[in-house]
Amino acid sequence: MGHWSEDLVDELAEQIGGSPDRRVLTDLLATASHELEVLAGRGFHPLRRTTSVIEANGLPFVDIPDLRVGSMEPVAGLWEVPDPVNRETAAVLQVSALADPVPKAAPVADALWIAGQLVAEASRTGSLSGDYVIHWLDVSVGHEQRGEVFRRVMNPAVRFSVPVLGVTVSGWWFQISRRLVWLTSETEDEGRLMEPLLDKTMTGGEVIPLAAAEAVLIAVPMTRQPADWAFAARIWTEGVRRPIDRPWSRIAKAIHGSGIPTITIDPTSTPFEIACQVVLKSYWHGYIGGEEPALATAVARAYPRQVAHIQRETRAPNTLSAAAILLEQLIRPGFDPAQGAEATRRYVRRKARIAVMEHRKREAPDRYPWTQVGISERRYYKLLPLFAQKINGRYDVDHEDVVARMRAHLDGADRERAVRAAALDVLRAHGFGEEAARRWLQRHRPEEANDAWPRGRRPLTGH
């Protein structure tokens, strides 16, 4: 069976019209679909049966995207964990029982805040790097057993996990892991990013196609056995580079609705920024609701300068109120993970400025030139090139002069429209049809309408 994107060729050809080259359309759709799959972290394959051999290496959970709940053959000690957003699928598989379920766990948003700080600590200590995976192999497997591990990883059915972190906090289990993959031309694309681990300098000139998939964070409350709720997210580090020549706003809804959350980090990301991103991503993907108070708290702690600026400019009663104003700007469409962590910070700074600007517009509308003229901001900037010139990419504007000239221009346009409307009334009264009257006005001045009559309709004058 071909890739799902091939089913769209006929639809795309019909939308384009004519006789487009179907091979070109197929290539374009394949490129676009691959990018969507990478952003979603899923392959969107047709329903099928596959065999997987799980080697979790001590972790109680593994990520296994696109697993249909109820489709797995009964296996002792394995349980699907239904996705909280789409209960028909599971992105997490439990592979060992919880020894002692706890009676109570922290709320979801609080737990995800903790998860973000654990990701930050793993990044700070270098545990998310490929070097850490190699170090783990050296320590845990040993040189003598490495060949056997490689042989197992060569089997595409084997899901061999390298544990990065595993800890219990506030009644929750948190883990980070990376899957080892043997990259060949037949390796199935699951929409995951791969980092080659061994180059020629490390292997004496021999190319060994061993790679580690992107790190995956899993958070599970330890209140039930087997677990019935799990959050999984991919972690993209500074080295990730993806194409961004497509509008994120058009695909954000699809990624948030069907994809696995992606956390982006870099060396300058603070622990609170990363934790806030985990909480926001969980909201955009539907794991927590918009009424969750922890959302505003996370924004306030992650971006204190922006929140303080909003509080100062809007006279918000407290920090959380100011954070809620910023959060309103962050609701949709969220961050594009392909642009990285720095773009996320720029996004928040820009949204803070927009929040302040919108507050000023509401509180003091007369301070803006478009409100003084009596038009919308959008129309003001459409007209501005008629009255000002750009210098170094910015308009050189004397606001008082521009407002006066623009008001005169608009008043003149209003008078002209009124004169044309009166002329149309006269022409219609003289017997012109609607279309004929408009054509007449295209060739004559409105002032001549009093003496205009349709052919054969001019009244006779006495002698």
C-alpha cells in the first residue's frame, strides 16, 4: 500500500485545474506529508498488525505511537494506556506493574510543571545528548555485549529504550528515554527525528548506522494499576533544524489535535521557561482545560519581565491578573516547534507588547491617529503611503500633518460620493437604467447630469 499522501493527488489536481504533472504533485504531497508527520511525531499509517519486541531496560513505560486501544493481543505484564485526549489510541505502553499505587497524586498541571523542570535538569547535565547514550552503552552494556545489542537493534521490530531519567515525585512517575534505531533504507519513518551516534572517527573508519530517536518525556500518575492516564511529549534540543517555510497558523490545529506535543529547549532556556512550555503544550493538545489556574501561574513564573511590564502598563491588580492578560494572547495558535526555543521567547515578548498596545487602544483611543480620523487601524495603514514616505523601512510621519491631510482626503472622497449619488438619482429620474446611468457617469462630470437624457427621451422645449 502506498503512502496516505498519494490518495490526495486526484483532489489536488482537481483543485489546481488543467493538466498538472501528477508525478510533480505526488512529490510535492510526499514532501508536505513528511513535514506534517515530523511535526506530529506520528506516521498516520493505515490500520495494520505489527509485532514489537519491547526492551525497556528497567523503565515501566515506553512510547509506542499509533497503537489502537484493544487491538493488542493479550500479553501478561503489558497494558495499553489510553491517550487522555483520544481514548481510541495509546501513545504509551506500560511494561511493568506499579509496585505500590498511591492514594493521591498532584493535579495534572502541577505535575507537568514538575516534568518541565526535570527536562531542564536533564538538559543542563547533558543527559539529552548523543554522548550520554554512548556513555550508557559503555557502562550498562559493555564492549563484549555490544555486538549482541546491535544485532537486536538491527531487528526493526525491537524497541530498545535507553533510560535517561526515572523518578517519582508527588505521586507521579516521570521518565525520559531514547530509542536506539538501526538506520537503513528500509527503516520505517514514524515521524521521529534521529541523531546518528557513531561516526567514522569513533569506529575506526567503519560506518555503523546506529542512531537515537529524539528524547521522549512520559508522565503518569501512580494512583492506578494498570495506569489509565499518561502524558507523552517529544524533546527537541538546540541542534534540531526543520523547514519553516509554511504558515504555522494553518497547520497548528491539526498538529495539536492529532500530534504528540513537542518541547523545544536550548542552553539559554530557563527551567521555568521549559516547565511553562510543557504546561502550555499540554493545554494546546487538550490534556488540561483553559480554566486551569496553573496556566497563568506558569506564565507568571516563566516570563516575569513581560508580566511585570503588562502589570505596570495596564495597572493590573496583581501578577496573576497580568499573567492572565498575557495568556489570552498565547491561547492560539501557539509556538511552532520547528523554529526552536529562541523563537518561543520572541513570540512571548511580542505577545506581551501586543497586550499592552491593545490595552492602550481601549483606554485612550484618541491618542491614535486612526481614531482621530475616524477610521480603522487597518484602513489607516492602507492610506498612509499616500501621505508619508518610508525611510529605512519605517514611515517618516508628522502625525498632526498626516491626520489633517488624511481627514481632508476622506472628506473630499465623501463629498465626491455624495455628488455621484445625487447625479445617479437625477439620471434614474430622467429614465436611465441603473447600468446605463453608471456608464454615463464614467464618461461625464456629475454636474452635467441635469441636462442628460436617454436617447429619444429628452423633453420638448417651447418656442
